[in-house]
Amino acid sequence: MTAPGSPTPDRPSGKDRSSDVDRAGVARLFTQGLDEAFAALGCFNLAVFGKTGSGKSTLVNAIFGEQVAQTGVGQPVTKGLNYHRHPGGFLGLYDSEGFETGTSGDAILAGLRQWVTDHRSLPVDQQIHAAWYLVRWSDRRLEVPQESFITALDELGLPVIGVLTQVPQRAGEVHPEAIEFAEYIASRGLPLRPDGRMIPTNALSDPFTGSDVFGLDQLLQATYQVVPEVATAALTAAQIVDRERKRQAARRVIRQSVAVAAGVGATPIPFSDAALLVPTQVSMIARITAAYGLPAGRSKALAAVASTVLTGGATMAGRYLVTNLLKVVPGGAVAGSAISGTVAATVTRAVGAAWMSVCEHAISLEPTERDDFLAGPGPRQLFTAVLKRGGTTDLR
């Protein structure tokens, strides 16, 4: 007979040791869930064309961050066309290095035409979903070969968005000659999406001239209008301009997870069985991480955070979390010895809201600062602070 207080043969002795085992399991579960969440995003593929000096890399960096359009050449895929892949795998960029008009444009178009033909039978996430055609406003003219190139892209089935780049703007006033140029291009009747017009943009502020960054949100919204539904989740994860779209995606994940957690707790479960909720919550925070497009390469660091905050002894998020949240759950005091569907839903909602706060803060940082934050104690500290407040986010 085992003496009171002695470890049983099939259970590790000591609270810390049990916690370590739980945390390791949760960390593995999170890493797997993160891989699945990023895979579920698919990939948004964008082709960017324009003459040398039109600001392709600058614009791409402004919309998607500096991890894609790095200085240098991507992997060649056809004549004059290179392919860059976001480290997270959810964004592909086809970039024509040194594209001009005339024979070089014809060569690129010939290679692209063959490439599109060869890829028509492949899954939609391996096809090009949209094309940006960039024209520098200071060129003040659109050449016939450029018009022909735009028309040819449309004939290939690629939705083409026209972008007027490096447009000066000060205090909300766009340079009148840029407006005149954009109107001229619109008068040419080119197959530009969504309404045949160019979108004026400036992707880099100029303190010397006082020109502001503008037009990025309009370009992004136009892109959303033309991409297939299957690519929108990847586009949302990849872009860094519209944070509200990321929040909406995260809120949907939380609502779905809350519903699952409520089902688990439909028959009240004791605290000792609260670990039944862990898989739902691990999957939830993995999917939130992917929705925000946080670096998949930081999965190990984030897994350590997830395992710490979602375990405590042998119970989900620890008794501290549950007992404190019971204060804000209707009937929680009565159900103090068990986790009901209401409690499970509230706890899961709070966990999701706290993780959203971590992701929100992370994407607000510059890339180097973000890496330092994700690799350090910051996520755990922020998560815990928000969680102690019961979680705060608008789930509408």
C-alpha cells in the first residue's frame, strides 16, 4: 500500500515535475497547431510590374513589410520574372527585375504566358491572384508598349490594378499634375481594376518636400476586391496596413473557439479535468498568431510562452485563472467546484483576448524590436497582465 504523500508508480512526483511534463506537451501541441494554422492560410500570390525606378520594392515593403522584397534577386521562375516567398509561406511575390518596354517586356510576357498556362490546372493557391502595374507619376506619359502589356495581362486572366507611384501630397493635397496624368490614363480605357482608374500612392514620406505616405489603404482594398476568397486569409496575414482586418480574423477564431469550449463544458467538468479545454485554447492562439501573420520562425519561443500561460500544475491556465474569472461569470460562485459551459466559454474568451493583445503589440513594433519581444519575457508578461483583467477585446 502506498504511504500517504508518496508518489504513485505511474505519476511523476512533485508539482514542478508534473508541470514540466504538461508544459512540454502543450508546447508540442502549440507548435503543431501553428504549423496547421499557417498551412490553412494558403498563399496569396501577387505579380508586380513596372519600369525600373517605379518603386516596386518600396511599395511592396510598405504594404507587406521588409521581409519579402529584399534587395537582391529572388528565385527565377521564367524569363525576366523572379519569385520571392514570405518566410511565413503565406505570400508569394512575382517581381520583374529591370522591366522596361519593348523587347524585354515582350520576353517577360512570353515567359509569363507560358507559366500561367502551365499552372492553370494547379490548386488556386499556386496561381497568381492579382497583378499591380506601377507607373511613376513623374514620367507623365504612358507608352504604347506599356498599354499593350497591361492588356496582355488582362487577357491572361490576371486582374490588373494600376498604381501611380511616388505621387507628391502635402496636407491632403495631391499634386495637380499627378491627378491630370491619372485621368489621362483612365481615359485610355485600359482593363484596370476595379474601375479602370489608377490609384495614386506614395509609399515613402519625404521630409524635404513634405510629401506624406498615402494611398496604401486604397491599393490594399482594391486588391481585396479582385482576389479569390480562398486567398483573402493569406492576404490578411501578409499585409501590415489594415490592422482591423487582422482583428476581425482573430475575433472570428475566438468566437469559434468559445463555442467549442462551451460545448466541452456543457456537462460541468471538475477542475481536475479542465485540461480538456487545453487543445481548444492551444488551437485558438495558434490560429490567432497566424491571422496576425507573426513570424512562424518564432514558433519555439511562442510555444514556450503558450505552454507557460496555459498550464499550471495539471489544470488549464491554473486555478488562479479559473477562480479569478469566476468572479465575473454569472453563477460562477455557485459553480465553484466545477467548470460549466459558461465558465469554459468565458475563460476561453479571456485567453483569446489576452493573446490578441500580445499579437497587437508585436505587430506595432519594428521587425528587430518584434523579434526581441517575441523571444523574451514580454509576451508572457503582457498576456498575464491582460488575463488578470479578464481579457478585453471587442468580439463583435
